[in-house]
Amino acid sequence: MKHLFILISVSFVLSACMPTETQLQRLSPDGQNLVSLELADGLLYYQIDRVTRDGIKPVVLPSRLGFELGEENPNLYSNFEITGVSKSSFNETWTQVWGEKKNIENHYNEIRVSLRQTTDQPRLMQVVFRVYNDGVGFRYEFPEQEHLGDFTIMDEVTEFNLTGDHTAWWIGAYQWNRFEYYFEETPLTQIDTVHTPLTMRTADDLYLSFHEAALVDFTTMTLERTDGYSLKSNLMPWHSGVRVYATTPLVTPWRTLQIADKPGDLITSYLILNLNEPNKIEDTSWIEPSKYVGIWWEMHLDKSTWGSGDRHGATTENAKRYIDFAAEHGFEHVLVEGWNPGWDGSWYADGVVFDFTRPMPDFDLEGVAQYALDRGVRLMGHHENSASVVHYESQMEEAFALYERLGVRAVKTGYVGHGTEIQWFNEAGEEQREWHHGQFMVRHHQRVVELAAKHRINLNVHEGVKDTGLRRTWPNLMTREVAKGQEYNAWGAAGGNPPSHTVLLPFTRNLAGPFDYTPGVLDLFFDEYRPDNRIKSTLAKELALYVVIYSPLHMAADLPENYERFMDAFQFIKDVPVDWYDTRVLDASVGEYVTIVRKDRNSDDWYLGSITGDDARQVDIPLNFLDRNRTYRAHIYRDGDQADWVDAPYDFVIEHIEVTSRDELNFRLGRSGGVAIRFEAL
Ligand code: NOJ
């Protein structure tokens, strides 16, 4: 089997300068990525190659496709015959409602292979590959058919047989704390079962990211190493052991592989979004990327509490203080956590205690919402349900309607709870406990996003399912946490996120989509409240995160009184936009450093964020990304000469100079340091 593939590939590279496809092959529009399919003894294989000047380099070796079903005849991976092959091409540029880049090119070549099983009761399946310049997406489609109606999937056979012991960046799947782990860097052969995005670097410096797109009414795919350099799809099961409950016609999520010569090109690949359906929300006037402050960090510091009592954070008075602050400094929303009954006692263990439609006695919900509106600010709602999803769903409609009536445009949801503990009861009255990322929860989150859209509410989902680009279809699904964010700096057992965390996120978690990291904590030490923890970065790095980590809802997470002490630095947080015309990665090394520039969607200004991890370094930045024939005032927020996260995190300099695209800027970043720049077009 493997020989067959190699022969096909070699023959086409020797026979022509510009490769031509065989019937079962498809090249990307630029001719660099090649997908080959093969049916051998009734089994279906695919292979992905990279066409380079030096010849063909395999990226994915022949790998099997198919499923194992929970039916009488479970086998949906062999006895196939090909009944049709069709090819097509697509090229359009579409406009994001908001995002890292305004206009996105969606250009691919497609191959669709129709299959039928040569069994007594033949079943039909199609595999569709879309081959892009920046990678490949493929999915399975099951048309309506005689011998497959309602069915269950017990396993997905899809393999990714790789070519060597690549360096891999990953977090393990099937863990109690869901996606909230630090990313590991190991050889491929040291991984077990991992979440996606899974990022890799090959020995010849090709960068790969494995993920999925358009996860709708299916279950999350994790990747399991089966042997040597081989990975296989491992679908998160229901409590019942079934992986997916399905009905034809069905299309699965796309399995995706982004392929790049430089790590930064993974960041500017829009393949995941391109594989999602276009926007379904007609009137998007209420979908506004924006920044927020809120009654949040003070609870994480344990300065105040979510629960009632003397130290209750969400009081009317405190909320008004934050609203005044937001109005004065131009923030659109004020998040108020702990506003509703349920936080006293054991909410962490059991979310049935929460009430989503009534406020605590010391919080005048209606009055505060109006106070905000009168000042041009809106409350941001909060629905922490501690993974009690059935209970939450029983109040959801009323809860979103209430917020809509109060002029709330964004709600943060939360599903704190053990990774396996989503509880419900089946028709027989038996208790079921589901994974946070199985089909049960994928369905729940879909209901939430559609209900929120009905009430003109944008979502910020914490402890949710990983992002698979659904924001294209539902642009009110703005941002998510689904990783370790700023809060771990307050109380994480490691004493704060390590310096490398933020230089890994752009190449791992962020490849899935926007991340509500909640940056902007400028008071880096909290000895009064949490003496064992701190922010392990310099002040300048904390500012640069606004550009490096993309989110259309970004928080200014620190306490208002702390911002009063850092007004000069705070100016950058006030200025930085959250909606971009363009994004470019100037330089990057996974886990070491990254320099990103983004152009504002609503002005001619550019912004730069450059951060480093464990090591200090020199960064030289040619400004040729700036528009030509323009002069800019660069407002530079940089590490001082001695800056260092351990010894001198506050060594910080602000400079204002005039520059053009012909200039170059040079900076020394201290350990876990950074630089943030606003290039104001003059
Ligand atoms: C965990 C969330 O990540 C955090 O932002 C929130 O404050 C708490 N849960 C309480 O809902």
C-alpha cells in the first residue's frame, strides 16, 4: 500500500515541472499541498504531501479513514468501492463581522469521493477534502440512505500517520481540569491522548497544527498516539460509551491540518474559519467588539467575595464605582460577578443553587443597569452554572430575556466543574455524567448561542468546548476562555503562569480562536492578598498581550484603584482596538517569542505587541509594514534597560517618536518582557 503512494507521487514530480493530478489527487491552488486518496482491498487511505523545490515531502503518510458504528454491522471502514469522484474549486473573499482580519480569502480545490460498501446492505459515505495553500480540511458526509438512518458512532478510524518524531506542543485530554493545563513540549513519541489544537515542528522546520472545524452536533475529537509516529482520532464518549448519536443526512466536523513554513503563518491561517458556514445572523448591528472592566479580579485576589456578607464584591455601590470608571475611560461593559444568589456555600460542587433571574439583596440589578446605560456603559451579565447544565437550561430563556430587557449586550457564561461531571438523567431515570466536551455539551452550547442571538447577546464562554471557528456562523459567539488565563496568576499553585505560557498560547490555544485571557493587570504583586503569587512578567509585557492574544472582547482586568496608579501605561489599554483590518506576524519562535502587528479596522493606526518568554532578547523591527508615504507618531511602551520579570518588572519606559515605514526600531526585552506600540497615523 505505502509503495503505491510513493510511486504515484514520484512519477508526477519527475514528469513535469508543475505537477498534475491523478484522478484521486488534489493539489492546493498554489500547487504546494497535495492530497492523494487510495482504495486498497476495500480500505480507504489518504496521504498529504508537500511539494517543494527539492521534491516531494510527505507530511501525512497513508492513513486510514472511516468509522466503527454501534450497529449490527459495525464496520464502516472497509468493503468500500468508489462510485464517483468529483472535483471543484472555490475562490471568494468574505468579510468578517469582526476579527483579526477584515477580508478573508477562501480559496481551495476540493475532491469528493463517493463510496459504497459491497455488503448485503450497502451503506453510503462520501469523503470531502478541501486543499488550501495553508493546509487541508476533510470531513465525512452520510447522505440519506436506505441502510443508515438513526445510528451511533463507537469509534472514528481516521489516522494521521506522521513522518518522524516531531516536536509537539500539547495538553493532555481526559483530565479533570478540562483544558486548563500548561502546554507541554515533547517529542511526538511522548504524547498519549491530547486535545487539539496540537502543534508540531518537523525536523525540516515545517509547522503543523491539527484541529477541527465546525463542531456542530458531534463530539470533540482528541488525538491518540497509537504507535510510533501515528495518531488516531479519539472521540470523547457519552456516559453510555457511545461517541456520537447520529441521523442521516449527516456531515461531520472537518478534520484540519494547517501546514506552514513559519510558525507565524499558523497564526495568520484562516483555514478553520473558512471551513465554517457563513454568518447566519442578518442584523449584526448589536455585535460590537469592545473592552470591559469588572468586579472580577478583586474576588480572585480574595479582596472581596462572590458570596454575600461584609466583603461581597457585587454591591450596588461597588458596581457604580466600576461604571463611573468605565464611563470615564471609555470601556463599553462592566462585568459583575456574584450578582445573583447561589454563591454562598458549595456552588463549586453543585450549581443547582444558582438563580439566574434574581439579584442578591444588596445589588439593585435594575437600578445598576440603568445607571450604566445613563452613562453610555452596559452591564456585562454573568451566568456561572458550575456545570449544572440541566438546571441552567431550565432558567436560560428567562435569564437571557431579563438581560436583554436591561440593555445587556454581552454575557459571560461559566461551567466550573470536574471534566466528567455534567449530570443529567436519561429516560429510564438513570444518572448520567458527561464530559465537558462530549456531544451532550456541544449540543448545549449550540442551544445557548442560538438563544443568546435571539436576545441580541454576545457570549464570552468560560470552561466551554474548544473553539472550532463557529464564530463565523454565529458572530455573537465572541470569545472563550478554555485555557489557563490570568486568574491562575492570582491563585494558581505554580505561583502564577510561567513566562513561557504566553509565548506558547499564540501557537496552540489561540489557533482555535479568540481567548478571554483577561490581560491588563498592572499591579504585578499582590502581597496584601496573595503573597505567594504574582504576575511573572514585566509591565510592558502585560500591555503587549492586548495585541498578541486576540479577543474581540478584551478585559482591563485590574482594579480601578490600581489603574489610577499606572495612568501612563493604562493609556495603551484605553487606546488599543479589538477589531482589526489586518494581522501580521513579523517574527516568532514557538514558546520563545512572538512579534505581531495589527492594523485597526476603524482608523489607519497600527499596533504592535512583542513578547518574550524565559530569555531576554534583542528585537529588531523594520517598520515596512506601515503604510508608505505616511508619518506615524509611535507611542512606545517598552521594557527599560534593566527590565526583568524577577528583579525589575516595573522598569518601564514610555516614548513618543515620529516614524515612517523606512525606519527600524530596536528593543531589548528583559526576561518575560515585552514592548507595546501604538503607531498613530498623522
Ligand atoms: C472561572 C472563570 O474562569 C472565572 O473567570 C470566573 O470568575 C469564575 N469561574 C467564577 O465564575
